[in-house]
Amino acid sequence: MYYLIIQAFLSRNQMDAKISLSRALIIEQMIRQTMAIIQTRIFEAKYEPSRFLQKIFYRKRRHIIDLSIQGLVSF
């Protein structure tokens, strides 16, 4: 995108400059659309059930591991 902008400012005629700037504008719009989608996905990610289930699973696993370590230490 930066290359296209610099190319537009360094171009010899106005038509080539407009073409480069329009290409840069298209790329900018694509980036903005992608970033908007990513932001909504990140916001929705905290409501995914898989993360909740992982927390429950790891909490139980940690408890089992702690019990086994305590059992080994007491022998």
C-alpha cells in the first residue's frame, strides 16, 4: 500500500497517479473490512463454549494432579 502511494506521488502523469491511489484505496478498504471482522470475532471469542469447557476440564485435572502429588509426598 505504501509502495502504491509513493508511486503515485512520484509518477510523471496524473492518470498513473490516480491509478496507483485507487489501488491503494482498494487495499485500504480490504484491510479495514478484515480488521472489522477480526474485532467482532475477538469480542465473540470469550463467549465460546469450548473455552468454558476447557476451564472446567483443566480445573478438574489440576485438582487430580495435586491430589496425586500430595499422595506421593505423604508416603
